[in-house]
Amino acid sequence: MRPTDLAREHGISTQAIRNYERDGCLPPAERTPTGYRIYTELHASALRAYLSLVSAYGHATAGSVMTAAHAERLDDALTELDRGHAQLLRDRETLAAVRSAVRHLTDGAATGTGLPALPGPRSVGEVAHRLGVTPATLRVWEAAGILTPGRDRTTGHRRYLPADVRDAELAHLLRRGGYPLDRIGTVLRQIRTAGGTDELAAAVDGWQQRLTTRGLTMLSASACLADYLTLRPGRPDGLDLKGT
């Protein structure tokens, strides 16, 4: 195969093919006596795996997986995939908690998120640590009107009550879902007034669709990677990716 043969299947440029090979995302190509690259079905399979991984996990993870596989560090490659699945699971669990919050709001019940509550007022640092973000991020959300923590009268430090922590958790989920700050602010203002939860329900439904799509894309990428690994020469003895 020529670079154009690989590129045509995916609608990309031949320069992209050369760049992927240079970066270790494809195995090295052999050369003709005149210096032209020769690609095989092994390279075509590697390209399918890499592009599928990009769609499912992003460029950084996809590159790490492929370069680890080419360096015969299969466990490192699989660990990268495990991290992506672990994040997907955390997002699903958080989404389930938000759905519970929506249900409570709709029923006019308490407005907890279903996550373990933080008793008493909490500092901005404690809330940031809980979410895995920086305190500066929480201050940006506050400046955008998304969060409204109170202040300690003596020290002037921010005090996050349970409802403020709930707002921060919901904002974090929606931000990860790609929602802009102004829309998140609208959603949380509706929560605070305990009415008009249609916007929140729509946001949650949209994030659910994103998670489902991501999960299916990961599944497809894993299948493409398994197909590629079965073609690679010198794979570990006894490795049976097809289950046969």
C-alpha cells in the first residue's frame, strides 16, 4: 500500500500518515530502493486502531496507547485504557446522583445530590479537593454567578454550606459535559429557586447521551486495537485476543 491508500480510507492527508508514523502511532514502514514507503495491512489496521482511540479517548491517550504497544509495553497501553473507563464510570455515578437531585427537586423534596454530604461549612480548598479542581476554578465559577458561597464574618473566608457544595458538584458535571458557564449559571439559579427544572433535566439527558456515545466509541476502539494487536508480529506467547 501507498500512503494515499491508507489516507483515502479515512479522508485524511498523506502528510498525516507520515506524521503518525513519525510519532510512533504507526509501526515503521519499509522502504523501496528509491526511498518510497511501503505500507501493509498491518499499518492499515494500526491506523484504524489509532483513529478509533482518538475518537474515544483523545489524541494524548491514543498516542500513548499506540507508542506503548509498539514498544512492547502492553500493560502500559492497557492501563491508559483503564483510566479512561474509570473516568467514564465516575461520570456515570455522578450523573446518577444528579438525576436523583432532579427527581427530588421535581417532587419538591430536599435538594441533595445523593453524594456523601460534607457536614458543616467547608473552605474553598476542601471543596476544590473534593471535585479535583483548583480553588481558582471555583472562584471563576463564583465570578460567573454559578456559585454563591457565604463569607465568614470574622475572617472573610468563603464558607461552602451543603447546598453550595451541591451547586459546585452539579457545575463540575455540567462543565465536563461541555456546557458554557452562562448556561450552567442558569441551571443552578433554577435549582436555587426550587422551580423550573426543565433546563436541568435537559442538560442531564444530553450528558447521558454523551456518556452512552463515549462508551460505545470506547468499545469500538477496543475492538480495533484488539484486531491490530493480533496482527502484530512477536506478541507475547499465549496472548489470545480473539478468545479462541
